[in-house]
Amino acid sequence: MKKTVAVIGAGAAGLIAAGVLAERGKDVKLIEKNAVLGKKIRITGKGRCNITNIDDIENILKNIPTNPKFLYSALYSFTNMDLIHLLNSMGLKTKVERGGRVFPESDNAKDVVDALKKYALKANVEVICAFAEHLLFSDGKITGVSTSAGKIYADSVIVATGGKSYPLTGSTGDGYRLAEEVGHTIIEPKPSLVPIVTEERWVSDLMGLSLKNVELTVYNKKNKRVFSDFGEMLFTHFGISGPIVLSASAHLKDIHKEEYRVCIDLKPALDIQQLDRRIQRDFEKYTRKHLINAMDDLLPKALIPVIVELSGISPHKEVNQITREERMRLVELFKSLTLRVKDFRPIEEAIVTSGGIKVGEINPSTMESKLLAGLYFAGEVIDVDAYTGGYNLQIAFSTGYLAGKNA
């Protein structure tokens, strides 16, 4: 008899799994509670969808801070190049941007979803719009899924429900509940790749200001550097966000126990002496101007009053009257504008969830549960997460493929 496999969740992992199962001739029941498939994919990368990264697999593993060894088989079984080739064969043209990030040539995430649907929705795949209530099992083996549309009996079940980030797309932690009900351990879900709330209130004065080509470094209370990166960031009404801030958040563990500070180097291309000479040149150029009006060539306009206030120098002091000591205070602020981390934004605002089903309870070569035969997991529901740059979607595609190959 033809084997039936139920796939819960029609996101990145679920759609790839369904396509692989269909190619293997399985009878696939694709269970999705949203009326729209791939809802979360449609909003990733600000609607552009950073599909993957062209880095080699060893470097991709270095960009996965949580349980990278567990993903070794998955990432080598279905590589980034395999994914690009598959999407290209489905009519999706791709392009590579800064940092090896791969996007659809159209800059439209919907086109990625359309390509995945083309791959997944074959004649032997039935889409069932329903909510997965419970897993059905007997004698240590999965037997199906109880849904809001009735019971669906299956020889295997793949749980690909996502994490808890972006709950409006359907990622509401259903997979954690389903796994826990059958005995799996859930590592507490926490936000990762999430904006940071700071102690300082002056950030709200800079809301909407984007800084490019800055270096961001995070230190713990022992003054040990825990993260450093170069790129783009954004000030918000609550603190900071943007690519390098989101990556930094993945390194901040036990945020309420540890004291972290973020140091922003506004001029990473200049050392202290070079920056001091540059400031002196500008002060000579604007020699009779007040300090507040003499830094337009050095800083974005919105940032100038903040830097001046933090320096403790009178904004109306003529620059030709500024002492070396005062000038060095400015240099220090330019090279290390410091913020104290207060909290993360809520998990609902995180790009991915850190935490999930304990990897020690899943076979890394097949994605099958070690506790219940015929039960498989794929994607963000597992306790794995990576930095920004397309790595998290690659994890979803690779684990979805491996589960689809083995279920």
C-alpha cells in the first residue's frame, strides 16, 4: 500500500518536505492552519526573502551559534547550491548580494513561495486547511494527527510548524506543544535576531536614524568582547535595531543576569590619531563657529546634538576655544558611543526563535524522533538558530529535505 505522510506546517521546511515526499511517491497530507501557504516567507527580508547564503557549508556552520554539529548531515544532504538549483529549475531566478546573501532576482518574496508551491503541490499532495490539535500514536509509533478538520491517519508525521516569532504568520509555538505532549523536552523558546532595548533614553531622539559602515562591539560585565561586526544599524524609540544589532542579539545569553554594553565605532576606518587630526581640520575650517554647527561634515545632523551633550562641552562654545582634553572626549565618543543593554524586544518581534525541541532527542541523520517512531521534525521548531544572512532559511530547507527523504 502507498504510504501516507502528514506534514504539519506549509512554511519553508514543510513545503520542501512535501515536495521531496511527493517525488518519492508518498501520499502527502499537508496540514496548514493559514489559508495562505508560505505566509512567513512572504515577509522575510522586508518582503524580498534572503533565501540562503553562497558561503561554503563549513562557514555556514560557523554562522550557527546554537547546536551547529546537529545540522551537519542536513546541510550536507541538501546544500545551499542544491537549493538554488532547485528553485532555478522551478523558474525562480536568483542573485547574490553583499555578504553572499541570495535573493530572488525580482526582489519579491512571493516569487520564492510560488516556486516552492510549484515544487511541493504535486498530484499526490493534498493541502488541508486545519489546526493540528494533537499527535496520534500507539505502541511507540506515530499513527496520525488529530486536527480541527478531523483525524488524519498517517504512517509518518513531520512537524514543521516554526517557532514563536511573527505569530501573525501562524508561528505560535504549536510544534512545541505537540512535541511536549508525546514526551519531548522543550528548551525554553527565547527571541533571537531581535532588536535591543537600551537603558539610555536619548536613543528616542535619534529614532529612524540609520548608520552605515559602523562597527558594533558588545562587552559583558567582565569586559570580555562577546560580539563584533561591521555594517548597518538603526536607532529606534526603544533602542537599536538593524542587521548588525540583530546578529549581536544572538550572542547575548541570560540577558537579565548578565550586564552587556554595546559600543558603536562611528568612524572605524580611522584610528584615534587620524580621527583627532580630522576633527582638527574641520575645526580649522569652521574656526569661528559654535561646536553644534561645526560637525556637519563629520556626523549625521540628528546625531550631533546627542554627541555634544554626551561630551559635556557647551554647544555654543566656538571651536577655536575647544581644548585638547575636550577634543579627545569627542574622539572617544566617536570611537565608542556606548549603550547599556536593558532587554530584548518581545519574541513576537524576533526574526527567529532560539530554543525548541531538544536536539539530543532527534536523530540528526534523519530528523526522526528518538522517542516516537515515525515522528520527524524540521525547521525552527528544533533548538537551532543562526545569524542573519540567509542561514536560518537554509536550516529550514535542509532539515525539511532530510525529513522528507526519510519519513
